[in-house]
Amino acid sequence: MKFKKYSYLCTQVLGVMANHKSALKRIRQNEKRKLRNRYYHKTARTALKVLRNETEKSVATEQLPKVISLLDKLVKKNIIHKNKAANLKSKLTKHVNKLA
């Protein structure tokens, strides 16, 4: 029976005790989403770091629209808050404009 298999998985591996089949499914879904969201968030943080460390204006100007697009996608997927994305975009734009 599939239910027993997932019950074991959820209680032993994830440390959660669920009594309903739907609760077990929800636990599995949340775990997948958590990993996916962590990947997207880490990718965005890396892109931000690369852009902040850039010293050439031409390269930074080229990267800025890509990073802004990435932030907008994170907002659309509810991974980061829209105000946080707005603040990051503003700071990055100021940084790129300040480069000589």
C-alpha cells in the first residue's frame, strides 16, 4: 500500500507525523517547493553579488536588465516581497549609474 510507504518517508526522513493521505501529500509538495524556491533565491543572490562586484559600467549596464527581470520573476512566484525587489532594483540602478 502506497500510503504506508509515504507515511514512513514523512515520519522518518522529514520528521513529521501526519495521519491523513492528503497531509502526507502536502508535506511532500511543500518539501519540493521549498527546495525549488531555495534554488531560485540563491541564484538571484548570486546574480546580485556578481552585479555589485562589477567595476566596468558597460558590463554592468548589460547585466542590469537581466537581474531586474530575475527579481521580477521572484516577486511573481512569491519568493521575495515586491517592496524588497523594488529596493534592490533601486540600489542596483544607483550602483550602475555611479560607475565611471
